[in-house]
Amino acid sequence: MADSALPRPPAYHQPAFIPPPPPRRRRRSCCYRCFCCCCCFLLILILLLAGSITAFTLWLSPSLPSMHLNHLNPSNNGTMSLSLSVKNPNVRPIRFVYRAMNVRVTSKDGELVGLGTVPGFSQGRRNTTGLKVNAKVVDVKEMKKEKVVNVWVDCYMGVLFQGVKSSEFGVTWFCDQVDVPTSDQAAAADGRQCVLMFNFAKNG
């Protein structure tokens, strides 16, 4: 005998089919688009900033200061006179600000033979400043036998542009193999250019 379906109660209703909710991809897609837009905006901002800095640097065309040793002349009273010139070659209104300079004269072996100082000063664009140094000879015997010496000029300096000053940093000018004249010779005056070296470890 075939099975007959049981009769359903009068209040029974067939449950409607409820499909599963779709995956929430729309929210993730919006977040991804927002992230991509932010990255693109940030990249464009960085490129514009880099271009602006490059254009400003090309317009400014900054140049480093230079130093020349004009003469070095030892005397018999335990001193030596040095003449230096510092030049700011910049065309734009870039000002160099120097603290007091320490001038050292050493032998070719590095022994200290003379020591002097120069007061601090500031220097505008297209300006050449002459410096006179009366250094004290700390080793007279060593100085008398030396025919060639080295000159070192150490100081802290900063850069001033449109009222904004950079942090100070250490610099050293090195004048190599300077001939020492004897007492019957004229002072050495070759106007040689000294080498500029930076020492950022000595920040002022």
C-alpha cells in the first residue's frame, strides 16, 4: 500500500526560502579604493614637494665659502703673522655667520708649533673678508727647523637666508705644505686656496 502524506494542520504555512546573505565585498572594495586614492594623493604631494625644492635650489644656486692663505711670516719674538681671506661667492642673499676661529700651525709630522684665534664675524653675499692672525709659537725650536708647515682653521658656522638661520656645524680649512720663509726672505705669499672640510659631529 502506498504511503499517503499526513494532512497538515490548518494553521500551518510553508516557510519561505531565505537565501544566505551575500559576501560583504562592497565595503572592502570602498576601503581599498580609499586607500589607493590616499596613496596616489600622497605620491603626487611628494613629487610636487621634491620638484619645488629642486627648482628653489636651482634658483638659489648656493656656493660654499672659500679661504686663501696669503702669507705666513714667523718673527723672532715667538709669534708668527698670518694673512687669510674668506670669500662668500653667492649671488643670492646668503649670509655666512662664523664663530671665533681657531688657527693651528703644525709641522709636517703633525706637531703643534703655533696657535692663534680670530674673532667671529658674519659675511654677506659677494664679500671677501681679510683676516689678520698673530699666532703664538708654542715650540720655537720646532718652528725654527721647519721649512714646511700645515695651517688648520677650525670654527663653527651657520647659514642665514631671509632671516632664517640654519643650525651651526663644524668646519675646518686645511692649507697644506706652506713654505716657511727664513729671516732674510720675504713672507710667503702664494695666495693658495685651502681645502674646506665639514665636521657635522661638532654641531654647535
